[in-house]
Amino acid sequence: EIVGWIEMTGDYQLELQEGNTWNGLHTIAARLVSEPIVRDAHLNYVYHSSEQTIDYGSKWKNDLKNYTDIKGKSWGAEAIHAPQAWEFMEQDSVEVQPVPVGLVDNAFYTEHEDLKNSFANVSYNYTADKEKWHGTNVAGVMAADSANAKGISGIYPYAGGSLYGAGSNIGDDTELADIDNWHSTIIQQVYYASLILQNVKVINQSQGFNWYMQEPFCKDGQTDYELLTQNWNEDYFAPQMKAADVFGDFLNRLYMRGYDFVIVNAAGNDSDYSIGHLESKYCFYLGMIDKNKYPEIYDRIIIVGSIGSGKGIGKNLDFKDGTSLNGVSVVPQGEEAKTASGTYYHLSEFSNLGERVDVLAPGEQIYSTAVKKGLFGIKSDSNYFNGTSFAAPHVAGAAACVWSLNNAL
């Protein structure tokens, strides 16, 4: 029985009336592929995904005072020189041409004062309001409204009514209702189609597998980092690599139909000072997409690692002194280096890195469109969060700025 479809790309989801074994499902898929009207057939891989977040519960004490103090609530925007970019974009000679931006996340609070007039256009059986805090914070970093003289300003404050969201969670009415964040490849396709077919140009996804929180790598809340590193390879993650191939093919078909887009994905938080930085490739499907098979899609995916402001802690990190991030020195945690403004930066110990990471951005103690204490089940009134989740929307916002300027010039 056909239970779902994406008309533009010719994708159909079939539900079998009788149960089958793993091998039996592959046999059925192979039989379907033999039909002349079928291009491909594959299993709908189900996976557990979690937000790329570490909550330290700490606060920044100083508000934004100038562009160079890098100490206030807007330190992330300052570190990537966003205020200077806004000034440039608002010159008389440049007319900002807003582009639609979006995020795939666990939904977000559309009634937030800084996110009104946005669209949570897809909610796949999603009813768990308590989970919206993550998407709300990510959306704020990327595109909080600056025209209302309230709250904060996102890195791309021009989205207005062009901020779209796809809430990704199977929901409360399934057999997995007691477990958060279960997804599948077809659900990912639905969300991305819903955004791309509405001409959304920049999509942020601050989600991934977060293997360090899952069995067999985590037991009783403790991560076995040695076991994690031993299995951090393509052989272990073969099923995920297959699913990534399916997803890459889907995105490529959208691109071939004339849709242009860029996707920004968090590098993941599986690393630790005890083992150094793991390769981000295995963090999520987006990083696993094969460049040789889908070069256009590979080049449209930006993977973002995390830095923090100030001196870090830890050891055994693989970046050397003098590594540059937009003119800012990035150093191993525990070591010192100053920029011309006297500001310290460090690599976040939790951040995955490796060849697949394209850029580093602020991802520690990030202040955003926080939900209030008691809202969505949040017990703390802290508005600061840590994780590559919040590094990614810094880059997504910057990408939207560039896209707007390209449209205007």
C-alpha cells in the first residue's frame, strides 16, 4: 500500500501488509527494481537523532557594548564580524534582497517575539511542545528579527516572513512515542522537499546521530570513548552510509530539477579532550554523502565545528597555534594566543573536526531566543547553550547574507 509520496521527485513510501525479515525486505526491493518503471527501491532506514547540544548551564555576564569586546551576549556575532556585515548591507548603495531560509529541527516556537511571522510549515505528527526549545534557539541564532527592537538579532536579521521550519520527530502516536528523536530517511526527504520546493535557499540542520549518547558506546550515562574511536570507520557505519547514498540521490534529483540551495550541518559533539577530535563525517547523513557520486550536493553542504571564547581546557588536540578563522587565531585548549583585540579563542573539546569540517564558528555559551523558565519543560532560566548546534546557524546566517548580496549586486 502506498502510504506517502513526494510528487515532484517521484518518491513513494510503501507499507507491506505482512512482516518480513531483513533479507526478505531486500529481496522485495530487488524485485521492485526489476520493474521497468522503477528507478530504485530501498529500505526506509530508521535512526535515532539528537540535537548537537551540550548544556553547561553557564551564563555570559556582559551585554553587547561594542564590536570588539567579545564579552557580551552577542559575542558569537561579534567574533564573525556580523555587525560590520550588517552595516555594509545597509549602505545606500546596497538593497538587501531577502532570501527564504529554513531549518530542519525539532520544531520551534513561532510565537516568540523574535520569530513571529515565521512558518513551521511541516510538523509530522509533532505534538511535543516541550522539545521546541532547541529549534527555537537555533532559529534565533540564524534569523531572529532585528526590526522589533526586542530580544536579539540573528546573524541574518532580514528573513522576516521568510523563515521556514520543518519539525523533525516521528511524534507521539507511534510505537516509539516513549523515545525522542526517532527519524527515517523518508521523513528526512519529506522535510527537505517541503523547504526546497518552497524555494528556501539556506537550510540549517543542527542534528545528528550523537553516537556518544547511544548504545553500545554509552552505558549508564557514561561514554566509552575508546570503544567509540575503535569503531569510528566506514565498516561500522555501513548502514548509515547506504542511507546517506539514498539521501544524496534524492537531493541531487531536486538540484537537477533546477532548485538551488545550500545546507549547513553541525559537526557533532562526539569528541572529548581524552581522545582528541573525531572525524565529523560519521556524525550524520549529510556528512556521509559521497563527493564522487554527488559532487554538486557535496559542495552545497557546509559542515561546521565549534570554537569558544576565552582559554579552554583539555589536551591532545590536533590544531596548531596560528590556525586562522577569519583573521582570528584558534589554538588548542589549554594554550594561549591573543588576537589584535586581546581576545582568546579555543577549539571546543566536544566538537568533531576532520577533513569534512569546512569552517569553525562560535558554539559555546551562545545566547539566543531562549524559552522562559517553565516553558516547554525547561527548568533553568539560563539562556546560554553549548554545542555545534549553535555554531552551525552562525554559518547559515552568514550564507544567507552572502546570498542576499549576490541577488542585489
